[in-house]
Amino acid sequence: MNSDFKQNSRSTYRAKRKKTNIVLNSLIIIVLALIILVAYNIFASGSDENAVTKQETPKQEQKQAAPKEKKAEETKKKEKFSEDKAAKEEDEKQSEEATASEKADDSQAVVSDGGTSPNVVKTIENPTWKPVGTTQTGEHTAVYDQSSVDWQEMLKAVSYATGLDSGNMTVYWLGRDKTTTNASIATVASKDKLLKYNVYIKWVDGEGWMPTRVEELAEIQQ
């Protein structure tokens, strides 16, 4: 009987021990699974954060670069504006100098009453008048064709002598002055006909047409 009791006790002990080992092993497996899960979550979140940071970095760099690009563009615009302004001022200065050099010195003009006809109010001659320049080369022959270079250069000399701008000048006559060689005469008036002139010009080789006399007229006779 004692032997049966001992045998039963051993079997019970072994069964309990086996059960305990199973429980312990299960707990260990659960703990290991939890550790693996937590570790995975930590590494996964770290990778996501790195990815987000990497994705956001170009945007941040782009935002930082934008003000620099904008500032560079504004600087470039300011420099171009300054260059354009300087070029415009230089062009205006050259234009003023050219106009000043072409303008006759009226203080030395010699004015006398009357002229070649009763229609002439007064005659003006000025020793400071100069040839207006020319683009023509070679032997010159006066050309009275409105589309010719010679015609335009003659009108330039007329404007120079009278002070009438070409846009405010009506040409009634422009032809050869038969009283002298290489000379022409023009009859012109302002658009409102308040200023009326006979203008005598002559050709200077290599230098163009030069005014020699201006007659102020009482009226335009056609």
C-alpha cells in the first residue's frame, strides 16, 4: 500500500511540474512576443519619422531658397531699371547736344527791312549758319523729288534756318535758285500760316545744304 501511495505521489508531482513548465514556457513566449512587437513598433516609428523628415527637408529648403531667389530677382530688376534709365538719360543728353549744335546763334543775325519783293517784310542773314551735313557722296546734283535724300536734307536746312519743325511746316515750293549755282529756294509756312518764309540755301561739297538768307513774308503767294 505504501508503495502505491509513493507511486501516486510521484505521478502527481510530475504532472504538476509538467503543467508548471508549460505555463512558464507559455509566459516566456508571450513576453518574447511582446518584446518583439514593441521593438518592431519602435523601429517602424523611427523609420516613419526619418521618412517624414526627409520629405519635409526639401520643402523647408525650398521655402528658405524662395526668399533668396525673390531678392535676387528684385535686385536684377533694379539693376536693369537703372541701366535703362541711364541709357535714356544719355540718349536725351546726346539729342539735346545735337539740337544745341544745330541751332543757329540768332544773336549774330543781321535783320533788314524788305527784300527781293514788296511781299517780303524783312530779310535775315546769319554768319553762324553752317551746312546741316549729308549722307550723299560723289558729285552732287540737286534732286527735287520728295522721296529723295536730297529733298529731305534741303528741308532739314530750311528747318534749321527758320526754327520750324518738319511736323509744323508746309512746303509750298522747293526748287532751283536760278540766281546762283548749286543753290535752291524754298517757300514754307507754319501749319497755322502765322510764320511764312522764303529760304535760300546752297550746297557745300561734302558738308550738305547751308542756309544763306531767310525772307519773312507778308503772305503766301501762289
